[in-house]
Amino acid sequence: MPTAPTIRHAPEKATLMVALSKLLPAFKSHFFFLSLGFVGGLSLLVLEHYLVQTMHKQHDGVFIVILEHLGVALLVSAIAIFGYEWNMHINEANDLDEIIKHELEESRAMRTSLHMTDRLLAAMREEGRNNMGVALDALLGNDSASESVQVIKEQLINLATVAAGLRKGWASDHQMKFISVLLQEFVIQNAISILRVTDKSGEQHFRIKEPAQKIAGRLLAAQVSSMKKDDQYLVISDFASWDGEHLDEFLSEQIRAVKESGIIVKRIFYLTELRSVHSSKAAAILRKHYQCCRGAKGYQVAVLGKAEMKRLEEGGKIKRERAEDQHFGIFVVGGQLLRFKVEDEDLADLAISIDSDITSESLTTFDILWKEARKLTRKSHLTAAIAEMPRQ
């Protein structure tokens, strides 16, 4: 028979309904012992009554007294055990109720605290903007009231606000570094050159030296550098974007990340659409990426030729015109999807999105194309792919 728990009186707030709801659980928890006590006790009392009334045994006989006391003892024990269990179940229900109420109170307090924190942060940001404006006025001096200076001042404040917002969004420190490089090379340096122009300064150079592909490549390379093991970069490429050496830095970063960080790169090229790229240049681009496959196991390249495109169309999976119009890359980083869609073949316009509807649709399209695409895992695959390219 189990050890009876210490009795704890049910709090007054335990309602009658709670107490009644715990009757059955309390009985079930020690069903065997309670059944033994009730059934055994009643059986002994019935036997004692039978012997006295039917068999005309003396009521004060030793055997009859033992039966009576033993039967009563079993019944009392069963009632006591049931009382203990019932009380314990009621207390557990009350404790759970207390825990739930406590958690709700803490949740309300936390929401209130977060609301106050948000208001405080908003006030601090507004105060920061005001203080920055005062500091810029002091730095600019008497000219700070002019319209053009006020425009620059507002742009500087907006830039700082945007930077603060980026820190809380999808952009990592790598994207922040990229933005700082853009500011330094394309804004600050040229502003300094303009500042140095005087009647005795000779020539000062205003440089816009980076083509769009290289700038886009640095942005994409910054994203790749933030990726970790088993993250993926899934991309449908255009030969025109890879014409020249502008994306070499981006490609080098991908190979480094594959080898050192363990990321996976899957790249698809269309053999049916070379656009403005000569077939000999397209072949050289494909060879370059095939060599990357040979040197980095996680770098995978595939192609879509006429046969693959025909199967896709006949299977109703995707139309050729729609497939060939796809040029995007998907970064799968820690389960989050980030898509870059190329709007101009020179990468001068990139559409960036983390919208789940947009990224999921692009991921589905890539999976369909990748499943059908011909993987370049051998030299013979590369040779056959190059031979299939349209001759120009």
C-alpha cells in the first residue's frame, strides 16, 4: 500500500466544480488499493453480519470481533487514501492555476515593458536625430542655414537612420561594410576631390570607375561571406553577366565559402540563350565554372539544353520563354530565403526580396529546373554542352 502524502488543505478559492472534477482522477490514481479497501472491508462486514444473523454466532466472539474491526479498518484506510489523493489533486489544480495566472501577469508585465522600451527607443532615436542636427549645424557653421547645406545635412541624418534600420533587418555586418565602401569610394573621395578644386590646385579627378557588374558582385560577395555550413546559394545565371572579369571577386568568394565554410552552390546556365555573348566566350565561361566544380566539391554547375527544355515544356512544368527569362539567385541562410533577381543583364538593376510569396515561387521554379538540368560532373559533359551551344 502506498505511503500517504502529507495533507494540504485546499485553498478556499478551489471551487466546488474543481473539487468534483478531481474525484475520478483521484480514484483512478490508486484504483487497486481503493478497490481492495472498499471491497475487502465491505466483504468482511457482510461476512460478520451473516455469521451473527444466520449462523447464530455470538456477537462478542473473538473471530466475529476481528472480522468487524478488520472490515472497518479496510474501509477507513480506503477512505483515508482517497481523501489524501483527492486533496492532492485539488492542490495540484490550484497550483497550476496559480502558475498560469503568474505567467499571464508576467506576460502582461513584459508586454508593458516592451511597449515602454519601444517608446523609449523611439524617443532616444528622435533625440539622437535632433542632437546630430545640432552637431552638423555646429560643424557647418554660418552656412548651415543655406538650402543646399540643409539638404546635405538631412541626407546625412537619413543615412544614419537607415544604417540603424539595416542593423535590425536582414543585412549583416558584411552588407554594412559594402555600403561603407560605396560611400568611401563613390561619395567621400569624389567630394574631397571637389573640395580640393581651387584656382591653384591643378586637376582633381572625379571617378566613377566601377562597372555595374563589379558593384553588384561585391554586394553578392558580401552576402556569401556571411553564410555558414549547409547554407545554399541557388542561381540561374546568364552568360552576359559573366562576360569579362567583373564578377571574379564574387566567384572567388563563393569558392572560398564552399571550401572553408561548407556552403553549397548550385548554378544553372541556359545553352539555348547566349544573348549578346559570342559562343567562344560562353564556352570559356562554362569552362571556368566547370573548373570550380573540380576544385570545390560543394560547387555544382548544370545546363539546360534543347532536350531538357523540350521535356520541361512537354511535361507542362514550365514554358521555354518563361524559363529562359528567369535570372535570379536565392540565398538560403539559416532557413531564411533572400532572392536577388537580375532586371538588366549588366546587373545594373537587382530586385531584392525576402517576401515569402516571391522567394517561395522562385525556389519552386529553381527546383523544377535543377531537377531537369544536366549536371556537369565529367569533362565529357562539358564538351557535349559546349558543342550544343549556338554558333555565332
